[in-house]
Amino acid sequence: MSFMGDIVTRWNVNSPIPSWSGAAPEGTQPPYAVFTVSGGSEVRCSSNSVAWQSDIVTLSVSALTSTDAEIARDFARDLFNMKSFGDVADMVITNRNTFYSDTPTLTGNRGWVTQIDFQVRH
């Protein structure tokens, strides 16, 4: 299983909010969570040996109320921040934001969104 599979599985086992990697199916109603990867790098200990890889993973949780979005944000922080599991050596929050989406998402929903960026070493 990949590090993203480990992250999604950890969320699905511990949270009642369903999640997907990449995008939620069209028409999915809140609450739901989506994990996406944006960029990465390798840290080498020598020219032919990789010590670890580092990627930015964004968790976006769509919710109906600001309170639900903030509860999901706090839950994600407690579940992932500075934790190691499976292929994940470490996850550290680099940015977090909660906002009201006044334009529909790809699933046609408007509502509150929590976005958290994690730097993931694996």
C-alpha cells in the first residue's frame, strides 16, 4: 500500500466522514473529505541513496456548517499532525484554512470547507 493509501485508510477507519483520494464522486453531499497530493521532493543521503521522500498532501473537508468544518479540522490535526503510521514517517501541518465556498464545487455543493496542508515524509 502507498503512503496515500495509508492516509486515506487511517481517516476512513477513525472518522465517520467518508473520504477519497483525488476527488469525490460527482453528486456527493457533505460532509465528505478529499486528499490530494501537490508536489514533492527527495532528500538524499548520498548520490545513489534516498533517505526519504517528502510530499504536500492537502485534506479538504466539505461540511454544511462552520462548526462541522472546524470539528473536522481539529479531528484531522489530532489524527495526523506529528504522527507516523504505515509508510508515513511523519506528517506536519504547514497551513490550515476554513472558509465558506460561495461557488459550487465539482460536486455542485456550496458550504463550509476546511483545507489543511501537511508535509508528509515517507
